[in-house]
Amino acid sequence: MAPRYEPIFRFYFDGLMVHIHRHSSDDGYTNALGNMVVGQDESLIIATHTYEGSYQKINMELVISESNFS
């Protein structure tokens, strides 16, 4: 399958990351995501990831280790 590029806005809300698509697609992509898209179904799936395994934690540890605070 070829890569797909969707123009989005990404917002961070105190650890919650939200992708907002600028427009809906008519090619079935939005429907293929099903209940991972708000309004597509009566239920909504929200994917979560623990902080311990996140990029944010790894990046913060790197920034702290490279800082001059002693």
C-alpha cells in the first residue's frame, strides 16, 4: 500500500494528543477508521499509551541528561 498523507492539525492537551483532519476524505479512508473518528459511530475508540514507554519521557530524560544542572 502506498503511503498516505493527510493534512492535519496536532494539538497537545496536558499529555493528550489530538489529530484534527482539515477535511474529510471521500475515498473511504475516514470510514475505514470507523469508530476511531468522532462522529463515525455511536461508540468511540481512544488509543492510549503509557508515559513510561513514550517518546515524551525518553526525550525529557535526554534533555535532563544534557542539561547543565548539577
